[in-house]
Amino acid sequence: MTARDWLATAVLVAPLVGIAAAAVTPDHLLTRVETAIAVLAAVAAGVMAVVALAQPGERQLGRWLVLDPAGGLLLGVIGVIGLSSALVSSQYLAGRRGSLFRPRWADRVYWATLFAFWVVLLAVPLAGNLGAAWLAIEATTAASALLVGFSGRARALEAGWKYLILTSLGLGVALLGILVLEAAAGGGGIETLTWRSLPHASLDHQTAVVAYVLLLAGLAAKIGWAPVHNWLPDAHSEAPAPVSALLSAALLPAVLLVAWRSEQALAPTIGARTAGGVLVGFGLVSLAVAVPFLWRSQAWKRLLAYSSLEHMGVIALGIGFGGTLALAGVAVHIVGHALAKALGFYAATPLLAHDPRAAGHSVGGVGRTEPKLGASLGISLGALAGLPPSPLFVSEVLIVAGGFQVGRPWAAGAAAILLALGFLGLAHALVDTVIGRPRGRDRHPALGLRAVTTLTAVTVPLLLALTAAALWLPDSGIVHGLVRGLG
Amino acid sequence: MNAVAWAIVALGIGVVVVRRRSIAVGIVTAQAVLLAVAALGKGTSLDSIVAAAALTLRGVVLATLLLLLVRRTRETRPVRAGVAPLARAAAAVALALALIWLMPPIGLDSQAAERATLTLVAIGLVTAATRRATLFQVLGIVLVENGLALAALSLPGTSSLAIEIGVAVDLLLIALVAGVFHERIFAEFGAGDSAVLRSLRDS
């Protein structure tokens, strides 16, 4: 085994230790032990990400393990968001009322399931073949559905059930696409489906197109691309806040990475224009569906969920466009969206304590009644809206410019209009949430605010650093690695 | 192989129209047994034997889990589907015909296997979409996966046993989680009826 193989093993073993620890650790040590293991898991994922991004030219394309710049990027994001979700989980568990599980076991089940979700998430970017990637994605459904319904409330049950059924059926369609691909390649077992083999496979053009469309249509149900996004607002709004962050900031882009790799792998057979066109189509439809909801007065977590739909559409557009500018935008967008969105979801825990109406209604004037919380909400929403100097402003400019660069002016123009409309909707929500008229009179102390304030203090410099890095990125080795892909 | 494939499809149509959950569970278990027979029909290599054993085990574990759920969540009266049985069957046949018409040949061992696979996927999707009972929606997923298992058995050359076993394990995990939800929905609302899950709306 090479050093990278050992490192990949460590990345996957550390969260497994977290699952085991949830079963055997004494109650009074549970949170501390799980937090310590989360730090180790995040360090392993971070080191692996640095290795992949520092040496973008040295890719590893094994049968079961792949490590490339895109995978490194996602490993870093999943590591950071997994760690921060683990850190704020104790706040959520301390304030939870009721659970899907027996009270005595609820905390242990929560930690075990959180680490199970985390480990399969980490496995997605590392999977060396399409079959293993599908297995990891399907496994995320089982673990995360339990977490979505963890509170045991009727609304959470509804959200978890919808998520479980819709995404499982969608992934069934994606698996049909994989089988069509394998049949078209004449069988050959797992080697046929490896990311290194697929670009060179001898496939019938028409069959490959059908397989690609089935695969992307199925994955779309999990990524939350319109028009198969129905589960997304419900699951994001009803899940515990640390889980909502993992769903939006880590799960959606991780599954999107598989769609991206599939596009790169099949482009030699079906043509880069066709492969990218399907992604551009999903991107534009997702943006068009998301924008009206960003203009509506929404409960905080539901607003963030529709923002996820918008941002997954933006990333799909960038991947579909391809080229150095758009892919630099994609890299910045994945990281910037993860940081800003996770902060927004973490802030939901003190927000709900401060104003319980926020669970089902839009909030107003939080900056007036609880300034620190208002600042966290404002920074998250401002960054997600693409308000300069947010890195998402730079990434969206790069992606739109990338569309013009590769000769898709109509799609780029439509995207620019939709992004401007989305910005206006979120900007209105930003003003209303932070400095608008406070609604309701029963404001309470914002429990858990300290952790969110600390995370905000960490997130702001990271977002600014990302904005600065975005200006240098298009000409970097990382982006050239992204353009080169796995071929 | 072709006769087995169409027998699996015929059983699938049964799941679309039957009312009782226990009968439907019996039908998908029979499908799993037939899939195991189909795996053995491919030859007596170690891969075929392991595939048959995995499919049988998956079928038995699923049947045990689902029948246990049926027993623990006795409905006072069957959950009515929103669509009549004949209309459900017609919808499944129509979707199957549309898929067969739309899809080019995909390179499975035989045309019958390709058509049977697409028909089972269509039956599964229609079952999940038109049945209100939560357990039937899970059976819709199982039907789709049975169709995909048939396709995997009909691949030319060798298929990946590791992936096939992984798919079976994933299906069991999904069914287990669905079981947790089904029990809790039953306890909360007094029925395993997805129609009661309609409170989440945009404001």
C-alpha cells in the first residue's frame, strides 16, 4: 500500500471509531470523546485534501481509490463541515426535546448516525469507480434519513420519509444508468466502471447518452436539482441544524462531484457539448425554480434550503460550461457556499431559542434584539446572496464569464439574469432579517449563541481569504487539474 | 432465463393490485427466490453461487423485517390507495411500454431481460407513486431493485459481485430505516398512511 492508500484508510477509519465509541463510551464522557474523534477525522480528511490540492498533477486513479484535485476539494469541505457539525451538536443535543429513539439511547444513536453519515460522505469523493460511488451515496440516504427524522416530531417524520422514498427511487434510476453503461461496455466487472477506464471505453453513442441521462436524472433527485428537488426544503428545514449543514454544504456537492466525474468520463463518447449541455439544463432550471422562492417570505431554514437549490444550480452551470474560468468559479463556489451555508444553519439553533416562531415563519429585526445573532445571520445571508466581498460574488462572475468563454452566451446571459434576481430576493431577506421590524414579542435568550459567534469569527476571515484566492485561482495548477479531470 | 424474468414481472404486477401488505411481502420474496434461481441458471461458478446466496439472504431478511413490521403495526382497516387497482395496473403497463419504446437496446443478454427490467422499474415507480400505505411505498423501492438485480444478472460477461452484494446491503439498510419511520408514523398517526404526511408547505 502507498502512503496515500494509508491516508485514505485513516480518513475512513477515524469516523468508524466514532461509531464504535458511541456504543461503549460512558454517558458523561460521550460528547468529549466524540468531539475528540471528530477532530482526528477532520485532520485526516484535511491532510488528504492538502495532498491532493498541493500536487494537482499527481493523481491517483485506482480501481477502488481515486484522488484528484476535485476529490481533494470535497474531502476538505466534508472534513471541515463534519467537524463543525460535531462541535455544535452538543448544543443541539442539550436543547433537544424528544427523539425518534428511546431517550436513554437517543444521544448515542445521534452520534453513531452522524459519524456513519460522515464516513460514507467521505467515501464518495474517494470512490475509484462509479459503482462504489453509487453505493456510498445510497448509504448516505440511510444514515441521513434517520438524522432528518431524529427529533421524532410529525413534521420531521414527514420530511425524513419523503427524503428516504424520493432519493431511493432516484438512485434506483441512477443505478439503471450504471447498469446500462456496464452492459454497453460489454460487461467486464468493476474495471469497466472505474473512472480511469470509462473515458476510454468503447460505447455505442446512443446507449451512452441514455445511460448518462438516466444517471444524471437519478443523481439529480439526490443533489436536489429541479424539478426533482421536492424533498430538499422539507429535509433541510426539519433536520437538526448540524445535520442540515452537512446535508446542504457537504452531501449535495459530494453527489454533484459524481455527476461531474460522470460528465468527464462520458464526454469523450457522447461529446463534451452534449454532456455539458445536460448539466447546463439542470442548472438553469434549478435557478429558475429557486428564484421565486428566494423572493417569498420564508422560515429561516427553508430560505436556506431554497438557496441550496439555487447554488447547486450555479455549480451545475459551472461544470456544464467547463473551461478554466467556470471551473475556478466552481471550486470557489463549493467552498464558499459550504462555509456560508453551514454558518446559517448553525445559527438556526440560537435563532429558534431566541424566537421560536422562526421554525415556521420568517424572522425580522434579529440584529435589533440580539445583535451578535443578527451579525451571524447577516454574514451568512450576505455571503450566500453574493454581496461583495463575498467569494460567491467572485465565483458567480467567474462562472458567467466562463459561459461566454466557452461559447454558451445565451445560457450565460440567462444565468446572469437569474442570479441578479436571486440576489435581489436574498438581499431583501437580509435587510428584513437583520434590521427589519421585529415580529412577535416573545423573544428569549439565544441559547448556544457563543459557539455560533466563535464560528462566525472563524468563518469571516476564511470567506475573505477565499475571495482573495479566487482572483489567483483561474491560472493555478488546481484549476488546470480540474479541467484535465480524470481522463 | 426468459421464463423466470417474465414470472418475476407477473409477480410484480401482483404487488400493484393486491390490498394486503403481507401478501405483497410474500410476492416480493418469491421474486427474490426466482432471482436466485436465475443466478444459478447462469452457471455453477463460484460467482453465480455467491450471487444466488446473497439474493436469497436479502429476500429472507427483507421478508422477516417487513412481516415483523406488518405484525407490529396492525391496521384496523387497510389503507386505501388513492388510485383503483386496475388503474394502477394500467399506469404501470403504460409506463413500462413507454420506457421500452424510449430506450434503445442496452446490451443485456436478451431482449426479454431488457424489457422485464424496464417493466419492473416501471412497476416499482408506479407502486411508490400511487400507493398511500407506507409499507407499499417501501415495496416500490424493492421492486425497482429487483428489476435492477435482474439486469445485473443479465449483463454480458462478468459482473462485479462486490457491487451486487453492496447494493443488497444498501437495500436492507434503506428497508431498516424505512421500518423505523413506518413504526413511528404508525404510532404518531394511528396508521401507516403517507396521506397524513402533508403538513410541510411553503408559507
